[in-house]
Amino acid sequence: MAADARLTSATLVAALRRRVTAEGGFATVVVRGDDISGVILVQALERGRFTGLFERVPNLDGNYALMPCGPAPEDGAEALDQYIARRRRSDPDLWIIELDIPNAERFAAETIC
């Protein structure tokens, strides 16, 4: 693979879904974005309780990191819904994937970063 080649967003999301499911968790695509280069947001849940929202972002060394974004879990569902609506208006190519598994952030970071 060429040094500048990278996996598509669709491939990364599919791999994450398979990995979470294989570990006994639940993963679903809430919003399907651009297959090639859509930004990926991960809604982390544990036993149905929202624990955080994370975005896959490029870092300075040319790789990717998973960074917290959006409202804190204690801000409630309405704040999360409003944040996601704003993000979708400004970026229609955005992916949103929901993971319900302990340590969802770790699973996502290990798979898509």
C-alpha cells in the first residue's frame, strides 16, 4: 500500500461494527456519511447509557486520534441531539456510529485510529 493510501470511512466503520459485535457488544450506523472520506463520530454507550461522543481527527504526526466532542453525558439527550443536528447541517458527509459496549472509546480508538 502506498504511503499516502488510507482506508475509507465506510471500511473503518464496517471493521468497527464487526469488532464490537464479535466482542458481544452492539454497533449500529445512526447516520451514513460519505463512503470515502466522511468524518466519523462515535456515540459511546454502556448498557444503554450515553457515556460520550468522540470524533476521529487527524493529528500532527499524520495519523488519527479519537477526541471527545459535543456535550458531556450529564448535559442530557436534548443537548446531544442539538449538537448532532448542528454538525449534520454543517457536514452532510458525517458518519455517526453508536457503540454499546464497555470501553467503547477504546474499541473505537484501536480500530479506526
